[in-house]
Amino acid sequence: MSVEVGKYGRIVLPKQLRQKYSMHEGIRLIITEYMGRICLIPVETHKKPTEALYGSVNPPKPIDEPKQLAREYIRKKLVEDYQ
């Protein structure tokens, strides 16, 4: 399977791969390099990320900015998982 890089660096993923990995218009991808290769990693997004993470963090004290804490946690987790 191969694709061609178009104007502005765009590529079209083959239909078989889009279906296999449940990719649809608007899905977000992390683009990274690994051992000299380009990797595309689908990212699950949530309309309300704080609700998606409910119960996964047990802070020792009340949080003034729960959305900020959730975003920081997600960033940290993504970096850990994909390096």
C-alpha cells in the first residue's frame, strides 16, 4: 500500500486502513517519529474531558481548576505512552 503526498503535504489514507482503525473525518492524530519512521497515532477526544476522566485522579486537596489539571494529565500521559 502506498500514498502520494499532495499539495500542502496532505495524504489520503487508504479506505481499508480508515475502516480497520475506525478513522473518520475530523479525527485527531498524533504525528511522531520513531526509529526513522513517521507514525500516526489516533487520539480519542471527548466533548467534556473532565467527565471522561472522572474518578481517575484522586487529589489530596480540592482543585480550583479541574480542566487545567485534566489537560496536564492527558498531555503527560500521551507523552509517556508514545515515547
